[in-house]
Amino acid sequence: MAEAPTILPTPLFIEEHLMLNFSLKYNKEDYLIYLFDMNDDMIKIKAKEDKNEVNYNLIKIYQTEIIINELKSKNKYFKMFDNVKECKLDLIELCKRKQIRISNIDEKELLLIVDLRTTTNNLMYISLQRVEMNDKDIILYLQKDLNDKNKNIEELNFEIREIKKNLKLKDDKIIELEKAINSIINRLDNLEKIKYLKNVEQSEETTSVLSKKILDSSNIIKNIKELTLLYEAISINSNVSFELLYNSETDGENVEKLKSVYIGVEDIIVLIKTKKNQRFGGYAHESFLDEEFQKKDLKAFLFNLDKLKIYRSKGTEHTIWNYNLDSIDFGWGTDLRLFYNFSSKKNYTNQGEDFEYNKEKFVLNGEKFFEVLYFELYKVNIK
């Protein structure tokens, strides 16, 4: 069955008065259908293959003329209309409501079916006969095509003029807005600079005091250069300070306290000094859990204080994790494993694929296993 009509925007034939044009599909081919008002009592229907054909004689055209009064006298559906005008309007509406289709096409005839839908199988058949495109049709077609193109050019020129006019107005408005915005930005910049300088002064004083406190109390960090390395690795544009949560020198090996101060806490940094005087550790932005877990942490890193080197996270699924619930674990390698019973168990480093090492081997400890001399854990505060 053919598809329902698609209403088209532009006619391809010049007649006395075009009432409606649309397309219908039949056997996967498109056909253009035109309804022309010839006079008060007549409608002409034309159909044409929707093809671009240079040789006009090869274009298939079908047409017929319908006398409305004859239609009223022969078809009970159209008898109900009072006049010819109403009949014409209703026929157009039937087409617009997609109640028309192509039933058959051959070399001589194109058969249309209109579904009147007043009773079951109330169909009207309209036969269009094959006609040749004559010289007048060709001239009219070419003239119409030329007129349409000229009209389109005029419309485009008008649109271009309007667009240019609107663009000029918008450009002027944009210039005004840019001036106003720049003025506001300059004022805000000045205010921000003043505020920033005040905050920097206060922060530097605070950071300086806190840094001195850490350097005085830590058994692992030796100088401000090492502390600054860690600060800048965590955030180069923010104020960073450390708050001591656990210290093996004073807390010993206290599993319950260790778990209570770091589990569920974001931004913690672990520092280790081994009995062979190797100093290293790890920072995690994401929090560790007291259950089996694995987390991606794009901000995490491992570090070696002796070499002043940072080893960034690759953002893999096992940046931090734990399955046995008895250690702090960085990387699936395990890149750094510090047991809760760090004095009695064999802690180790074993490089995997979760951090950037640049082909270095045993970057943290110099060897796989290590014994803890000092262990410090801090909460990182970022402002």
C-alpha cells in the first residue's frame, strides 16, 4: 500500500490557480500530485514522477479533469455539500488528512484512491491518463523555475540585508556590554587582589607557624623544602597544612586508635621512616574504609622524601583499596602496604600499574620489604 501524502512547499507546474500540492510514494518511487482550480466547476489533477530529468520527453505526467457538479451527482458523499466550493474544499481536506493514495501505475494510467470514510469501503477512484509534456508545459516549467529562483534570490538578499542590520545592532550592543563587563571585572579584580593579599598574608603567617610546628615535632620530615614539596604536590594554588592524627613514637602500635583517626577521613598523608633510614609515604584524597573496598583517586600520589620525588596516580580503580582489613594499601601492586601491626608484620612496596614511576625500580624503599622506625599520619587541610 502506498504511503500517505506529504504536502510540498513549491509547485512545479503553472496553471490558472494551484490549490494544493503534495507527494505520494508508490513502489518506493515518489510522485508529485497537484490540484488546480480551473474554473468554478472544474478541478484538474496532475501527477509527475519526482525525478530530475534533462530530457523532458522522458518525464511521465498523468492528468485528469474533474467536473464538480458531476461528482456531486454521481457520488453520494459529495451530494451532502451545498455548493461546488464546499466540495473543492473538502477534497483538499481529504488529501491533507492523508486519505489519498496511489493504487496502481502503468504506462497509460495512474490510479488514485480517495478514502471517504463515511461507510465501510467507501472509496472513490480517480483515473489520471498519461500525457506528453508539450512545448508550452516546458516553457512554463522553465519560466516558473526561473521565477522561483529570482524570487528566492530576492528573498535571500532581503534576509541578508536584515541579518546585516541586526548584526550591526548586536555588534554595537556587544561593544557596550563588553565595556560594562570589563569595567566590572576590573573592579572585581581589584577587590579580589586586595582580598587575596590579605588572605595570603594571614595564610602565610598561619602556614609558617604550622610548618614550624611540624618540623619541630616530626621524626621524618627534615626541612621546609621537603614539606613544601608535599604541600605543592597536594595543591599548588591553595593553602595546605598538616594536622597530626597518629604518631608511632607516642601512640606505639595501637590498631584501634589508628583505625579511629583515619577511617572515613578524606585527605590523609602517611609518612614512614624505615630502620634503614628510607623516608617515603603516600597521600590520598579519597577516604579509606573499614570494609572491603577499592577506589579511584585521581589526586593521590606516592613520594620519596630522600629523592624529593612525587609519583602520581594514574586514576585506576585500585588507587586505594583493602580486602583483608588489616593494612593501609596504595595501588594493586601492592605499591605501598603498611600493616596496622606495622612493628610485627612485614610491610612492603611492590610497584604495579597504578602510579607513574618512569621505569624506576623500588622507588620508595630501595627494596621490597621494610621495617618501620617511625610512622606518622596527618590530616591534610586545604584552604
